[in-house]
Amino acid sequence: MSDIQEENNTPKRGRGRPRLEETMPTEWEKIIHDAGKEGKHITQFLIELGISWDGHWALMERSQKYNRAVKEYEKLCENYWFQMAHDAMVETGGAAFNSRLWSLIVRNKFPKNWSEATKVDVTTNGEKLQQNNIQIEIIKPKDKEE
């Protein structure tokens, strides 16, 4: 006899309570999406759901439904922050908008899409990098009149 049920091709479940990744509550998806629409940090919906960071990462690997919900959260959250900047530019031309804070937030929340870092690719074709000593000479200005 096979371990797979014929009607939906899912493995037969053993005894006990079903695993969370198989039975993610439907209200969780709404909570996760609402957090994204409001631009909340991921920690805020984890607390609301009662999930630890370890549990979150485990669910990301095991549950396609949870993984999709979190990916949608990320997209909605990024849109919230982009829309905030857009609205400030349209309404007031950016007056009183803290662009430095906004930039810091989006760079930290969405590092794949927002970055100010300049990356320099140094290749050595497998050779060892040479150490060059740089000498700096400090020349003190002479007083104009002594």
C-alpha cells in the first residue's frame, strides 16, 4: 500500500496534531499582508502571530503558503515606503520630508533593491595581493608673518 493518497497526492498524515506548515491558519496571511500594507517591520507581525525568528525561518523553508505570504509582505512593505516618499514629493515638493531617514530605512529593510554602497571588484587572477607601503608627509604651513 502506498503512503500517498490518490485524490490530492499528499502523503498520509500520522497521528497527532498536524504540523503548522501544513495547516497555516488563513488569518495569518491577512495579518502578514496587512503588516506589509502598513509598512510594519517583520518583527511586528511575528509578535502578533506568536512566532519566534527560528520558527519564522523554519516556516520559510517548509511552508510554501507562508513563504509566499512573506514574499508578498516584502513587496507590499517596499511599496508602502516608496509611496510615502512619492506622496511627500507630490504634496509638498519634499519639504519637511526626512530623506536621510527614509533612505536609511529602505536601505536596511530592502538591501537587495536599495543600496548606496559602491562595490569595487578587485581581481588578482589568483595571485597574492602585494603590500605597498604608502607614506604620507605632513607639511605644516608656515605662519604668514612671524
